[in-house]
Amino acid sequence: MPAFCTGGKLKIRRYGIGAIALVAASALALSGCASGSSTSTSASSSAVITANGSEPQNPLIPTNTNETGGGKILDSLFAGLVYYDATGKPVNDVADSITTDDAQTYTIKIKSGEKFTNGDPVTSSSFVDAWNYGANAANTQLNQSWFSIIQGFDETNPQTSLSGLKVVDDTTFTVTLTEPLSDFPLRLGYSAYYPLPKEAFDDMAAYGQNPIGNGPYKLASADAWKHNEQISLVANSDYTGGRKPVNGGVTFKFYASEDAAYADLLGGNLDILDSIPAASLANYKADLGDRAVNQPAAIFQSFTIPASLAHFGNNQEGQLRRAALSMAINRPEITKVIFQDTRTPASDFTSPVIDGWSDSLTGADVLTYNPDKAKALWAQADAISPWSGTFQIGYNSDSSHQVWVDAVSNSIKNTLGIDASGAPYPTFAEFRTAVTSGAITTAFRTGWQADYPGLYNFLQPLYATNASSNDGKYSSAEFDKILAQGASETDAAAANSDFQKAQEVLLKDLPAIPLWYANVTGGYADTVSNVQFGWNSVPLYYEVTKS
Amino acid sequence: MAGYILRRLLQAIPVLLGTTFLIYFMVFAMPGDPLLALFGDKTPSPALLESLRQQYHLDQPFIIQYFLYLGGIFHGDFGTSFSGEPVADILARTFPVTIRLAIMALIIEFVGGVLIGLVSGLRKGKLFDASALVVSLIFISLPIFVIAFVAQFIFGIQLGWARTTVSSGAPIQDLILPAFVLASITFAQIVRLTRASVIETQSLDFVRTAYGKGLSRRRIIPVHILRNSLIPVVTYAATDFGVLLVGATVTEGIFNVPGVGRTLYQAIVRGEGPTVVSFVTVMVLIYLVVNLVVDLLYGLLDPRIRYVK
Amino acid sequence: MSNNPPTQTHYVAPLEETPLVAIDTVNVGERPSNLWIDAWRDMRRRPMFWISSVIILLVVLVALFPNLFTSVPPNDNCVLSNSNGAPTAEHILGFTKQGCDVFSRIIHGTSTSLSVGIIVTVLTTVLGILFGMFAGYYGGWLDSVLSRAGDIFFSIPYILAAVVIMSVFSAYRNVFVISLAIGIFAWPATARVLRAEIMRVKNSDYVMASQALGVSRFRILLRHVLPNSIAPVIVVTTISLGAAIVAEATLSFLGVGLPNTTMSWGNDISAAQSDLRTAPQTLIYPSLALSITVLSFIMLGEVVRDALDPKARAQR
């Protein structure tokens, strides 16, 4: 027996070192064979900047793109009637003039001599045909609702042209709306209203993979869109508008996670990042120094308490409880600790980058943390009908909402002494289905990113009776009346004053509890300069210079 | 032998039908309307939603959707994603990347794990063995996202040894770091399995006989001990190949690898039935072939195992 | 010089004095040797067995009676002013990002994490042994059916399974449901490892010998083949216990884990990930709890595996 035992007691230190050497050698071999196949970077045209993006969820067709991943690309590829400058002010792009007498019928003149990148001229029919295509129910375009304000729109029955759109000549067309809408010219910078070349209508599916536009940039080649990897754009020398690029192009690299994009920015593989991931909020200022960006943006975040929820009806008890909840949330502390000051506590229902925003609306004190008053109001509501159970806030857990929902819940719990928690839904689809079907039996997170820089865009879709995104099913005759009045004003200042009054109604009813405005957080590498972020959280790529 | 292989390949047909059916059913059973998610925080008009439903056949009952999909496959049509890209193209661009990554990870974890496991087993209870256990424990008790973040931060950003994320075309040198991270998940299993197997094999008669015959350890360890210890390890590594193909979601996300895991995860979350099913179908095929190869390998590692009677 | 005549009549020792008698004599009074009893006798002599058992017992105690170990309620009085705060006398491991007590959350999360680990392990092991055992031992069509069934289960991406299971059972998002989501598609790995080992062992001499003695096939499987093939299963099982607890963390990271009102190490690890660089301690402590638990199970598995391997035992 002992004779065999020595087998187990060998000195094999030598062997151990050999093992390590072998692993190291194989690693070397791997990297060695790899160095030969290293991809060459385009060092020749160093003026191409790289920016983060995400794989467009839909084909790149302006009337069918409603999310930021594709929107960012379309804004670079196309020139609409107007574009927005950094502050959100509309500036004529293809339009020469947009005029109206009654805020209902608009006459639009466009510049002559504008061209698509395939050489076709941009005419008034380029716009009218594109809009008719987007409005036609047969084409199931995701941005269809943008045309519902134009006379003749029918959301169910396919029709090839809207009666409200008339081509006068090659550079003039008129738009008649179903009712007066003073902010219509302001909307025209949104991507749904971009023109399309004739060739698009021949094969829209093929066009969506390889779009031809008239904007500051164009696709670098026919196969520039490498799905899930990147899309390469180069400057369009034919573009004559105000967004003339000073660089050679933009390559949008698609990231599945912001963390990967941030790592690339630090690793020197990315020039501009327009969103700092939650995991790096505590470090990004130290990492980036004066190349860190943190400024207000047109994103409003809130949670909505549906009126159908027990104890939260549109009555005295409901109003007391909503006000109590709102005053129980320590917004400044949450934005500071959880978001590292990359959110700004809300003082209304819109955003500070929008013209007409005010932080001194009557009743805005309901958005201030006031634990004593919150407790008192909650007790008053309890006197009407006693509270029992848990207050829950629904959210989709496939995005980083949990951390703030927990913080808000804890704030409510600690102030009011009631049980409060988050109610996660695994996917966004499931969450939205529960919300829109009305099946949800809790409060739920809501948010709004402006499509165009106007107060009306933050109010009408969300709180007008039966409006498309009125998820809380809020209805107030008073609010509707003031809002409609504002929409028909021809004077912008008068309209904004109406919209502010309308918000004072909301501050009483609190259909949604405003939380904060999401800032745009970003950063850029030391290889680029003159980086400015626009009102819509997107950098103005055309202004960026690269050494 | 040929008959056995043929039989195994034929068995792929019911497996494929079973899997596609199961997956399609699961995607169908996922609560929530994938089309609603296309509109973000906005709510589309009911009429538009209805037209979209018809366009993607989502208004049909489950079984019809399934057969429409199967019918498409027979015409070589795997459907299209919401972004308008044919699923066949998605398969063609993601699988090569992920297979490359999975093979690299497999080689790393297999070579590293077997060597460390072998030494651990031979030096059972010694310092090397204990150190290997501690290292394995660290990998076991940290989730993959932590390992990936730390690796990316240290090797990618601070030391600059590797690219932080994978660049376009997923060249091999960019995949080394993600491959090491992926390998760390199963590394511990391979080490422990090899170690246990080596300890067991060492005490078997033929090993004692080999020592008795006066054979050198240099010959006994690789030929007698290692070869006879490899069966459970190879089996486990092969099952891991399947996990690496689809389970690389987190790693592919953090290193931005344009591969299967990331794309499949997005498709699952977005509820894109045809994309999910097509991915899993290809996955099953690869998995069946790998398992067949492993079963044939048993015969080489241990001649007593035979399939043909 | 002695007068006594030499009594020794043999040049070799008498039979009674040689060790060989032990081989040839059958001690009728003794109960037949039993693998499991032998294993137990062997195990209880080892310190490693007692150390790991005591740790496991302690973890189980913590899981059953968390209030014995901490008086701080885990989820009350979480205030942001304590966010990622340093330890104090009352809060010995400091605070989480939400300002909750780290130690208390770990103590109260033990039962969830341990349950997930154990349920998943039992589920995968039982299914894995049943499928692997019959597939490997009987072979032929039974092997085909069982193995291909395993293939189907194994090719379902676990993310999809988790999303579907967690959504379908959204009203009961508890320990059992998440264990089901993790375990139901993980057992084929165990099955395949066991199957391979059984295919190897079933050709051994002692199995042939038993067959020649006319022992029934099923009895051979249970008494000889299975015990001799179980070692890799024990290794896979003890590690997968830890892997299951960690998988719960990964599911939380992907947003399909347990709701955070259910305390678990996985939830805490996942939540701490966002402060990896600023407050690594919030990640390290729950991971440490996980490591200690997994280590004790690995050690116990090691002792059991050794004890079940008579040849390795005899060598010591």
C-alpha cells in the first residue's frame, strides 16, 4: 500500500508553474494572432466625431421614428421647415416663411434650390407627400397622430391625401388645421414633419434601411447602417441651412447599456456621450472634470395616481391625500443623494428650458417638502375615510427606476408613517399595458420628454380630458377650458400665461405628483471641443470640432 | 457508428419542433403588448394599434401565429424585426461573433480550470489546493455584472491593457477581456469537477498498477489520471457552451459585444417572437451537435463506453 | 537454555496468527458493511465536517430566527441622510444607498437567499439525478427520450424563462417562483454530468461481477452504479447552490428578480452595483455572507464525497 501512496505525494510545484506559464502562453498566443488582424481606424479623416447612440427601434423613416435612438440620426440626416437652436428657439431651415392670420390656416414658403442628397430638388410636394404618407392609416406610421391636427385626418380609414394640405406651387403650400393652434409653427421642427424624396415612396422598406435626406449629414455609404453596431454619417456639402457642420461627419456607435458607453468615453473610444449611467453619477465629475455636462433639459418626471384608485378620487379626500404625499417627498435630498444633483426638483408640470416656464405658480408650495403639513393633511383625509394598506408606485424594472422609486417610497413611509413600496413590472411592455388598459391598481411612474419646445406639449397630451397620453384618466372642465384658450391665442406671451393658469388648476388637483426635471448629463473627450448640448438633451453635433 | 450519428441527427427534428413550440408559447405568454412599448411613455390611438397588430399577425390566435412562423421558415423566411431587418440577417451577423466569444471563453475556462483542478487534486489539502478554492469562491460569490464592471474598469480604463468595449466587427483581441470574464462563471465548476475526478481516479487500480510498473509520473498524470478524469469535465464544459451562447447577456451588454446574448435579450424584452424563436432554433441545433460530439468523445476518453451494440 | 521442547512445529506463523485470517474468516455476528454507515463513521472523525456543519447550522438559525441576531428592523427608518454611511456602534456594517442598515438587511435576507439556494439545488439535483441516472444506465431509446427532453429545456434562455415565469406569477413573486425560474431550466447540466459518469461506471468490473451474481439491474444501479457516480454530482450541486443565490442577484440586475421589499443578498448585491466605485462595502458584505455559506456547503460536499469513495478513504 505505501508504495502506491507516493503517487499522491509528488512534488509538483514545477508542474504548477508550468500550468501558469501555459495559460499565459495561450493568452499571448491569442493576443499575438489577434494583433495581425487589427482593424485599421480611419485616421485619414480625423474630423469624424464619434457619439453614443442606440440601435433605432424602427426603420429610419421620419414618420415612423418616435424614439431617441433613431430620432438623433434623423435630425442629422434631414432638414425640416425649422430647426431648434440650443435654447429651443425655432429657426427657419428649409422654410422661407410660415405665416398665418387666424392660427388655423398656415401658408408655408420654402427656399428654392434645396436638394436631397440624391440630387432631387426639395419642393413643397416633398413635404405634402411625406405628411400624407404619414397620416395614411394604411401605412401604420408610429407618428400618425402628429397629423391628426390637420383637416381631413381620419385615423381609421386609409386615405391618400389630407384635405387640409394644398400645394400652391413648387415652393409654397398651405396647411389648414382642424382648429386654431398657435404653436403649430413651433412643432414643425419635429422629425415627423420632415420631407421625403420621390424615390422613398417606391420602396419604403428599402428606403428605411438607407434613407436619403436633405440635412447637414448624409449616410457615408449605402451600407453605413451596421445594425446593432453603428451608423456612419458624413457632412453633406449641399446643405445650406444654419446647421452647417464644421466637422467631417458623425459616427453613432450603438450601445446596449450606458455603462458600456461611459467606459468607452473614459477609455478614449468615444468622443461625446449624452447620458451618464446611474452607476457613474457619483464619479463622472471627478472622471471628466470640466468636460462633464449637467444642465436642465426638457424632461419632466412624476408619478400618477389614477382617480379610480380608492381614497384618491377627485374629491376633498383625494386632494388632501395627493397634497400630503407630494409634501412628504423630500425632493432636494433625493435629487442630491440618489441622482447626485443631475435632477432638479420640480416646481411645475413642464421644464425650465421651455419658454414660459415659471417657478412661482400659485399653489406651487405643494411641491415643497413639508413633513408637518403632510402629516396634518393626511390626518384630515383619514378623518373623512381611514387609510389602510400600502401605497405603491408601479414602474418597469428593465430600466433604472428602482433606486428613486425606493427613495420616494421611503420618504413617504418615514414622513406619513404608512407602508409604501415600489411595484416592479419586469418589462416596459407589461408596464405600459397595465397602465393604458387601466388594469393597474397602484400609482405609477410617468414621464414626459418634450417633442418640441412648448408648454402645450407638456400639458395637453397628459392632462386634457381623453387626451392620448392621459394615463391617469384625469378630467377637469376648468383645465380644458383654459388650455383651449391658450392654444388659440395668436400671441405667444398670452398663450404662455394661459398655460401657467392651467397648471395652477393641476397644482390643486395633482393628477400627477411632479417630482423633478431630468437634466442632460454627458461628457466629452479631450479630443473634441465646442460641445454644446441642446434643449432636447442632444449635443449639437454640427458645431463640434475635433483636433 | 454512422447509424448512431444518423439516428441522433433525426432526433433533432422533434427537439426542434418541441423547442420552437415551447419558446413561441412563452413569448406569447409574456404579459404586456409589445406594440405599446414601441410608443414609449405615449399612448397610441387604438386604430393605429389595431393596424399594427394585423401587420405583425399579433391579432391571430397563438397556434396560427406559430404555424405562420413555421410556414415562413420552410420558405427560408425567418420574419423581420420591428426595425425592419430580416431575422435571417440578424442571425448571420450575431452568431459568428458569439460563437467566437464562446469558443474563446471555453478554451480559457477549460485549459485554466483543468490545469488548476489537476494540480489541486494531486496536491489535495495543500496550499495550492486551498488557494484555488479561495479564488474559485470569489468567482462564485460575485455576480457576473460585478466581475465584468471591475474587469472593464481595471484592465480597460485604468491599465489600458484592453479595449473597454468591443469595436465594430468584434476582432479577436477585443474579445479577450469579455472571454475571460465569461470564463470566470464556470471556471470554479471546472476546477472543482476536475479536482474531484482526479482524486477519485488517482486511487483506481490501473493508476496504482501504472505506478507499480514503474511508469514515470510524467506519463501517468496526463495519460492515466487526466484522461480518465476528463469525462465529467468535458460534459460540463459542453453544457456550458450552450449557456455561453445565450447566457452572455450581461457580459455582452457591458462590453457592447454585438452578439446573440445582447440581441436576444432585447428581442425578449421587446416581445419580438419571430426573432426570439429563430435565435433559439439555431441555438438548439448547435447545442445538439455539440452534445453529439461530446457523446462521441466519451468513446475516445474511455473505450469501455460504446453506443453501437 | 530452556528445557522446554520447542512447541513450534511450523516455520511460518499459524493461521490464527496471520492477518490472512481476517480475510478468510467470516464474522457472522457483525452486520454487513453498508456504504452509508461507513461513510458516516468516516465523516464524523473529520474536523472539516464539524466546522462546515456548525456554520451551516448557524446560517440556518439566522435564516429561521433573524431577530435573535439583530434588533434593528431592516427596512424601517431608512433615511437618505445615512446613504452609504460609515458603521456606527448600533449599525456595525454601515448603511446602504437608501440609508438602510447593511447588517440587518443581510441577516434578514438570509432566509430568502438560503431558500433560493436550497430549493434550486434540490430541484436541479432531483431532476438531474432522475433524468441522468436512467438515461446513462439504460441507454437506448430511454436515453434518447430523456436526453432530448433535457436538450429542449436547456436551450430555453433563462432570461426568457425568468421574465415569463416572474410575469405570469406576478401576484406571487416569491422565493418559490424565482427558484422555479432559476432551477427548471438548469437541471440538464447535472443530468448530463451524471449520465456520462454512469456510462463510465456501469462497465466497471464490480458491476459485471454483481450482474454475474444475478443481482437485479435496478438494484445494481442503486447500490453500486449510482453511489460510485455521484461524486461529480456532489461537486456540481454544492457549487450550484452558490450559483443559484448569485443568479438571483443577476435576475435582480436585469429587473426580473424579487421585489425589493423581499430582502435577499442578491437584491442587495444588485443594488450595490451602482456604487461599486464609491461605496464598495455595500457590495462586499452581502457577497461575503454568500461566500461563507457557499464555502461551508462546498466543504461539506467535499467531506461527503470523500466518505463515499472507499478507495480514497482507505488511502488516508
